[in-house]
Amino acid sequence: MPPRDPVRPLKGIRVVSSQVVRYYPNFPKAFATFRQLALSRGYVFNAANQTVPLSKPAMRSAVEAAKDCGELYAALNCGDCWLCTPCERTYSGVHPPRPLDST
């Protein structure tokens, strides 16, 4: 049974991309950090938490040249992916400083 109220695009409205107001101002820095960490570590993790090595020179140069998420997604060719970023815990007098994981 089809829905009674089909969703129709509004006339004159064009969707360009998804830019969440709360997070998008951080995108340039986060994107550059992701590329830099992926290249320096030589791997990323895919959605199944498997390591995806950046072992081929062509893949590494494509990641380095990526200007947006679409180009990075195509360069990595592994679907959704993630990295842990280093997060230094400061000395609180109780616990000594050490790197923690952050996504």
C-alpha cells in the first residue's frame, strides 16, 4: 500500500550537501587531521573494525590529494572508516600523563 502523503521535493529548493550546523565548522580541521593520521599511521579501520592498510603508493597519493569526503571515500575504497586520535591526559597529581584513545 503506497503512503498517503508522498514526499515531494519543494519547488526551487536544491539540496547541495549535508552540513550539520553544530559540527560543520570543525570539518576542515577534522578532515586535515584524519588525512594526516591515516597517512602517518599507514592504515584506517573499516566499519567491521578491520585494518585497511594504505600500502599502495597510488592509494596514499589519492588520500593525500583528497579535497573532500567523497574523494577520500573513493581513495580509501573500504566504505565507512575511522581512526583513533591521540588525546593526551594531563597530569592531575593522581594519574600520570599518558595517551588515551579518542574518535
